[in-house]
Amino acid sequence: MLEEAVASLGTLRLPTRWLGDAAVELHLLASLIAEAERRLPGVVAGARDQELSWAEIGDLLGTTRAAAWQRFAKPAQAIQEEARRALLADPD
């Protein structure tokens, strides 16, 4: 799956000259990692909204409940609070 993601991203960014270039592949992998890191807090907040426990989230992330809570509890709570405020401000 990761190889497909790198290939797709490489084709989008450099359609004619990236194949076999280790530096470009390294850059593409770093881009995918950064994007995943950016998205994780929001996805964890969504998982909490769906009532997943911290233990379940930790299992899905390949870590412990405590490590998942320590890393994502505050960001997830902030995202949930922001969503609630937005909903109250514009209920439509």
C-alpha cells in the first residue's frame, strides 16, 4: 500500500522523472509521513467521537493506551471543542 501511495504521489508531483531516484522517493516518503502526522489528531478526535476507548485507539496505533492518551488527548479535545463551537454558531 505504501509503495502505491509513493508511486501515486511521485506521478502527481514529477510525472516524468522520479522513478528510481532515491532522493525523490525519500522526499515523497517524508511528505506522506508529515501528512499522516498532521491528520492523526483529527482522526483520533473522530474515533473518540465514535466512542472508541483510549485502549482501542492505542491498539490501532500500535502503542499503549497511555501513550495514545498522552499524545492525542489534548489535541483531540481541542478539535472536538472547536467542532462543537462551530455547530453551535451555525446549526444549519
